[in-house]
Amino acid sequence: MNKSWWKEAIVYQIYPRSFNDANADGIGDLRGIIDKIDYIASLGINTIWLNPVYESPFDDMGYDIADYKNIASCFGSMADFDELLEKAHQRDIRILMDLVVNHCSDEHHWFTEAKQSKQSPYHDYFVWRDAGESREHPNNWISFFSGPAWEYNPQTDEYYLHYFSKKQPDLNWENPNVREEVQGIMEFWLAKGVDGFRMDVIGLISKPPGLPDIPEDTHDIGAFYNNGPRLHEFLQDIHAKVLSRYDCMTVGECPGATAEDALLLCGEDRRELQTLFHFEAMDVDKRSAEHYEVGKVSVPKLREVMQKWHDTLYGKSWNSAYLMNHDQPRSVSRFGDDDRYRIESAKMLATFQLTQWGTPYIYQGEEIGMTNCHFEPQEFRDIQMINYYREQRELGKSKEELLPGLLYKGRDNSRTPMQWDSSKNAGFSSSDNTWIKINPNYPAINVDAAERDPESILHYYRSAIALRKAHPILTYGRQELIELGDDALYGYLRKDEQEELWVILSFDAGEKPIRLKGLNQCQPLLGNYPAPSLKEEQLTLRPYEALVLKRH
Ligand code: GLC
Ligand code: CA
């Protein structure tokens, strides 16, 4: 298998708004990240993915870009960005930018001009349909953020398409000028020296031809919008014109993509993307088609999904391993136990992330076991939660009915500020007003406390990262399931010609006896409890125990 730096990437995701506020306006900023660069480096990670920092009205927290070549003033200046890039590079940390080009902001000059008149050179940058006399929507498409995906524009008597908020008009990729603009944006950042892109909802850029209605029985609108007929052509064009000239990394966000889709999008011979984020592991707690519901993680499903992706892609393509990001709830609250076994289960999840096949992504705060947060509806900041709550209240649902699902799944959970210490606002900001609520558990859960505790989740992350770096088979080796005969357990091995490592994970708060042939020939390399004795072929796993063993 070809080796490359991006396959060896261990990524730390930074959500700048909530990382560190250096100028006390209540919003995290680039200077704040620079101030913490040595902390970031101390984790042992080698790549940062930076959520959008471009100029934006922040209707969707920066995923609505008004100027792709400027930094939002709340985050600082281009000089700050250049300094961050330089300081990261000095520490051998690469930076991936978030490229959001399925849509832009309605405040981007392309759109402010496009909506004035059909004659504007920018009009065809967007997807329009005549309103006609009936004023009916062009089809039944709905937005990911509730309500129809069409908004009326009186100046031209047309509807424009928006898969997300009405302040995020979709770009018309059928127009070659749009494709050229995107390539120009990528060139701009690559010329500055950035190391690649996380490509926002890139699977959605080619629209279903003829804009047909969504069939009634569709559960997943992402899967319906995904994979338009010209997607591969558009990506190959970007590769040929831009990416092929740089040694950079790309990871596409692809809601609805299957492992077979990934072979086409990220096949090593295909010249499109290198890797993607699929959503199948984020669906293992789904009970119904409802997005906001209190879920329950199925470990058998998780095992099956991870193994299927490995088996389909290994040797031909590359995968990503993540348990959360800025769109998902906190991993320890969802996949672990954020109460009694918070420390044990967060370490178990760290073990999972850093021993799986696929580039690992750690989201800020995950390394100290930050948890979901309680919000009252008036404290919501996320447009998706706000719109959904408003819509459902209008339909007659009560707050009591709606809150559990929103608090379980809502995006604001991961967006509460990084907890640095036990001082005011968790050390995130000295402002009296932070842009979003601080999780009240910060006096106990923070970086400062974790640094001082040798048994902390933070130190465990450092060990797990170091282990991944020390054993290249954790990056390149193939992966096989180990049958442990229990629905709450997940075992797998990684191996190549020289070495074999076993990973045993318990997702359960009880004790779990296991029997495993060859266990007595193993030596523990990492675990979240004092190392067990491995003299026999049986063992009783402790609550949320994680073990990485070397087989002799
Ligand atoms: C992606 C982003 C999400 C954003 C959406 C629209 O899913 O991760 O935060 O709201 O795209 O840009
Ligand atoms: Ca600030």
C-alpha cells in the first residue's frame, strides 16, 4: 500500500468560535488558537482541521460565506491567519481549511447581484426556477434546516434553491464559471501554504437532473440529494486543474454516501478525493427516521459498519474515523457514559478512535471528556435546532416532548466553549457575555485539572496517539473482527506480516467475562485500568474497559 503523510494524519478539529477568546469579546478567535498552539502540539497530533473562519453573517456559524478570501473580523485578520499557519508548520502541524462551496451566503456579492436581475452575470451562479402564476414551489424539496428548500425572490419573480438555510443559496455547479471560481478559491489558499481541505457537503454539488420530487418514502434527504450525475466529473476537474499540482489532503463530507460510493469518490486511481466522512457510524443509535430523538447506540451495528467500510475500501481507498464533530453531540455522552464512568468510557472511546483503520479525527474538548450540555430553548444558538423547535411548536408539540431529542442530538452540545480551567467562563473568555453558554461542569472538567492528574483522559489521549505513531500497523494494517460473543463488546485486530495487535473494548457499565484463544500469549500495550494478568485464556472486563494487546 502506498504510504503518505495524509494517511498518517492524526487530526484535531478546531471550532474557532469556541476554542479560545483572546480579545474578550465572547467569541473565540485566531489569536486565541495561536496562544494555545503549544497545547495543541503537546497532544501529538499532526494536522488541524479549522472550521470556517471566512467573512460571514454567521447565520449558520460561518458555513454561510460572504467572502472566501477574507477572514471574518470577529476571528482576526489575514495576518493572524498567516501567523497561525506559520506557527503550526514550525511544529510540524498541517492545516486543513473548510471549503464550503455547495452554497455561499446570500450576502456574498455573487448573490446580492444575482438576485437583482436575470441579466446579472452572477444570476446563473445559483439555481432558479420561475415562480409562475401559481407561485407554487418548484418541487417538494425540503431544507436540512426545516421548511421548504426554495425561497421566493421578488426582484426576479423566481425561487432559488437552498438545501440549508435561506441565507445559504446553493451554487449552480452546471455553470463553468462557478467551477472556475471554486478552483480559484482553492488556489488562493494553497498558494498561502495550507495543506488541504475538508470539503463541506461536497457530495451534494451536482443536483438531481430535472429537480424531481422527493419520493414519499424517503427517510434520508441527504441520500436523495447526494451523488448527482456530474459529481465525479466536477471532482475530477478540480483534481486535474488544482489538486494534482499540490501535495495536499482532501476529505469530503458526504452525507448519504455508501462504501461503494466511496470507492468511486476516493479510489486511489480515480483522481477525485482522498478520503471522506460517511455518516453510517453516526446512525448506529437511530431508532426511526426522526432526526431529533433520544437514541441508543447499537454496538453490533457499529462493528458491522466499521468492518464493512474497511472490507470495501482497504487497499483501494482510505477512510476516516470519528465519533463526533461540530455537528454531532459529544462522543462520551452518546457512545459512553458521561456520568459515573465518564473517565473510563472516554478513554475507551479514545482507544477506539486511535486504533481503527482510517484517519482519526479528535474534536476539541473530546480529549478531556467534555460532555453534552443542558440548554433551554432560548439558549439555543444553532439554526438547525432553533428552526426545528419553532416548526414543531407551531405544529403543536410541547417543549417537554421536544427537548429530550434536541438535547440528545443537538449541535450546540459540541459547540460550548473549550474548558481550559476553573476560572470565569472556563478560561475561554474574560467577557461577561460569551456567544454561547458555557457548560456548567467546567470546574471539574477542564484542561488544567486534566494536566495535573496523571490518570486523566487527556494523558490517555497522548498515550493513545503515541501508540498509533509507534505502530504503523495501526495506520496501514488490515483489520479483522474478533468475536467476543457479547453485544456490548467490540473486538478487532490489526495486522501485517510482522505484527498483530488486538483491541478489546467494552461499551458496558457491568463486568463482562470473555474467553479468547491466544489471550495468554498477549502482552498489554495500553488500557484504561491497571493492566490485567493474562496468564489464562479468559478474563473479566471491567466497566468500559479498553485493552490494546500485542500478540506474540
Ligand atoms: C456541513 C457542516 C454543517 C453545516 C452544513 C451546511 O454539514 O458541517 O455545520 O451546517 O454543512 O454548510
Ligand atoms: Ca474574540
